Amino acid sequence: MSRGNEPNRGAIYATAIAAYLAIAGIAVVDPILPAIGEAIGVSPWQVELLFTAYIAVMGLGMIPAVLATGKFGFKKILITGVTTVGVAAILAAFSQNIGQLATLRGVWGLGNAMFFATAMVIMIALAKSREWVVGLFETALGLGFATGPLIGGLLGEVSWRLPFFACGVFMLIALGVAATRLREPAPQPPVKLVEIGRTFKRKAFIALCAITGTYNFAFFIVLGYAPLALHLDVVPLGLAFTGWGLGLALGILGIGHRLAHRIGAVQTVGIALTGLLLCLVGFAVSTTTPEKLVILVLSGLCMGVANALLTDLALGLGSADRRVATGAFNLVRWGAAAPAPVVAGLLVEHSTPASPFWVGAAVLAVGVVAFLLFGKLMAHGIGERVFWARLNAGARTAENTPEEAIGEAY
């Protein structure tokens, strides 16, 4: 269906813009991490609190956000989330110490939890063409990861505070658009906490969560520690992570789903995990900055391929209620990711600069082994076959779930 036939184009675009700004707000921090540490005078592990606080609160906030939509509606939760992010980002620009900044990043994470628990549901409900709206959401996320580091680098050259302030202003602009253009989707039955707990009785789902936990830990070793390991100035660091973001966007938009249609979503994730494992080893043994930059882009590509499919698998293996499946899945994936940045900071203070990458590789290696042991179980759960068989019709249906783009945000 052509987008010209969409009566709610304005509302859909408003949500997509907010999604872009939310993702760009995550990525904007990477280039300014070293500058923040130098300006405030804190150690690496304290700087990494900016990521850990954000991830931990977002992970814990996902389930309450999902539960709240049943009582207050999707639009109110989304608007509250956008407002929270905007206010927290602006206040972060005026922080005087790492405690204030980390606290506000936690509040920022809570706002993003509310946003990502509702945005895709609203877009799907307002659109006639699911294919168009999912593609638009994917594009917004890819552009956010690709341009966020560049914005952070350029503005951070002036001051590390400016990217935070600009992100807050952008989100408040998005709030104005969302508040006037969005409409509440049709009511849905409320989600109960016990339903989320029941999801963890599914063996294939538990296996997927364990594998994804190791992956997300490795993801945030790269995203949180690589800015410190590269030893670049703000603008070059912004350009470096723009390359990473472009690799991520290519994995999400250009490779992940296409490869899944050829060999299956489960096997595609296995390839991506193996590729990221090799990248982590490459980070650990590389001796020059150009080598690290090439590995950074390649790691983004592997992450994009994995992120394009993990939520698909969670929806196929978890509860029939997609809100329940994503709530349970996000609790595990972000809970496992939260310690990674601080662990990296502590390791580099008490060991070698390469040690965070070695630890990330070791954790991810456990996930790869678990994938080899339980890949067949997961594939069977969504109608796929493993060991490089082509994707069958049942798996193709699972691959096309409309909420797949939500998982591509991280």
C-alpha cells in the first residue's frame, strides 16, 4: 500500500521522528565519554556509570511501562516517556558531578522504556500498511544510530554539555508534535505480571534469553568501552562511531532479514554472534588505531544483523501476547547488559587495556556454546531447521512479525 493512502501519516511520522531522536540520544553520548571524564575528573568506571544507569533503569522500567499501558493508554505513556527524556537530557547538561549525571541518565532510561513500550504499537494501530510503517520505524532507528555519534562529536567539540542539551530540546519538540498529532489506539486487555512470569517456563525462550544476555553484555562492552580504548578526540571519535552506526544500520536494514529468509533467523543470529566474538578478540589483540576502527565498523555490522532478529525470535518463542513476550525478554536482555560498562571500567583500572574485550569475548563465547547446544530447540519452536537448511514457510511467518523493529533499537 502506498503511503499516500495513509490517513494518519502526520501522526505516524511524528512517532518515527521521536524514535529517531530517542536512538540518537543514546548514541550521542559515545563521543563525549572521554571529554566528560576529563572535565569532571572521574575514573573510567565512574564514566561508565552513564551507560550502566541508563541500561539498568530502562530494563527495569520496561515491564512497569507495559503494565501501565493497560491502565493509562499508550498515548499517555508515550508522551510521558518523551517528556521524561527531554527534561532529563536538559538537566544533564547542567550536571556538576558524575552522581548527578548518572542519576539523570537513569531517569533518561526510564523515559525511553516508556517510549519503546508504546511507539511501535501506536504506529501499527494508526497505519493501514504494516509493511510501510515497520520499514519507517526501522529506518528511523538506523538513522538514529548512524547520525547520533556524529551529532555528539560535532556538538561535543564545543562542550560536552551541548549534546545533552540539544537532545533534550529535540525531544521536547517531538513532544509537541506527538501531543497534537497522535491518537490513542484501540484499547487492549491489561497485561498481568503473572503472565510475564509464565513466559519463563518455556525452555526455548529461556535458552534465547540466556544467549541474548551474553550478547548484550558484549554489545555494551563495545559501545561503552571502545570510546575510551580508541584514544581519539571528540570529533574523530564521533566519526568513528558514525561508521559503527552505519554498519549497524546496514545490518538491520540491509542484511539481517534478507539473510534470515535464506538460511533461517536462528542460524543468522548464530553467524552474527560468531562474527561479534571474532571482533572482540580482534579488539583485544589489535595494536593500532586503524585496526580498531575497522573492527569497530565490522562489530556494528554483526550487531545490526543480530538485533534485526532477536526480538523476532522472542516473539516466536515467548507468550502469544507480544507485549508479555517483549516485556519478559527485555527484562533479561537489559539486566544482563547493565553491568558491562562498569565492569569494563573497573577492569581497565586494575588490569590491561585489552582486558574488557577479553572478558566480553569470554562471556559471549558462553553464549555461542549455548547457541550450539540449544539452537535446534529454538529453531523447532518457530518452525525452522538448523544446520544451514533454508527457511521454511513457518519460519518466514515468524520473521515478519510487526513488532520486530522494537528490538532493533539496541
